[in-house]
Amino acid sequence: MSRPGVPGGRVAGLILAAGEGRRYGGPKAPVFLGQAIRVLRDGGCDPIIAILGAGSRRTRATVDLAGVEVVDNPGWAEGMASSLRLGLTTAARSPEVSAVCVHLVDMPGVSATAVTRLLARAHAGGLIRACYDGEPGHPVVLGRDHWAEIVSTVRGDQGARAHLRRHAAQVDLVECADVAAGYDIDER
């Protein structure tokens, strides 16, 4: 069943939260995951998938994960690509999900309003990316039609960046600077 305002199906919220947070001084998931879950849920994502790795035990003990599909990434040290592959593979098990909204756990300036804007354009063939004063950022909505290629090509700590470059003509940039801030916590 389609969600209101989401053409062609449901959009899963996918939170990448497996890193060890070297620059931050430790895993960020225990500190920021609860906020990321609320932003995606309030923005209209359903279901919500969180990929954990470093600090998984502490995160499970301190964050309310009710209603969230939590997936542990044993290969988290390989980089963000391993979490993205795992998240897309998890989302693919739900045939009613036509896209995923990929959100990084360490971006507390992202708002539910920004997520809602992205979801309004989501569809199985879409590539939708938030931008802030014209600069591309996160979250990024990846339509189901792109998942197989992304899963087979992503490597290291780059996520879907190369895929978005290869398909730049298809990427729908959505300005969000008026309702959100696109920094990650290491930039503050």
C-alpha cells in the first residue's frame, strides 16, 4: 500500500550508524541514533532500518529502538559501503518498499520537514538528494531500481557517491537549507 504523498510505494528510512567515530572520540550511534530515528519517522519513512556496528551493545542499551529493524554489520570496519549494502539488502526483502531514504547518524541538523520534501518525490526509479544552498548533501533517496547496481559497485567509505555521479543527469536535487542544516557532527 502506498503512503500518502509517496508515489509508488513506501520509503524505508535507512540509518547508517555503524562507524567507530574516530574523529568524534567514539561511536556516534549511542548519542545521535534516537534523533535520527525520530527525524525519519516524523518525515514519513516506514519501515526504519538502523545498521549498527561499533558500539552496538551500548547503542542497544541506551537508545529506544522500538519499531526499528536493527541490523548488526559485522563488516563495519570495511567502511560505509558495507553498511549501505546491508541496508539495501534488508530493505529489498519488503516488496512494498520502493525506495530508501539514506540518513547518516551524525547529521543532527537534518529535519523531518527536509525528509518529507525528499519523500514527496520518491519513486522506484528515483535518485533524490537534499542540497543546502546548492551543495549536495544528505539524506539521499535511492529508488529500488538502483539498488542492485549500488550493492554490486559500492566500496570502502564512499557510500553511493560514485553511483550518483554516474547517474548525475537523473539526480533530483531538493533544496533544504531553509528547513535543515546539512553538516555532520565532525564539521562542528
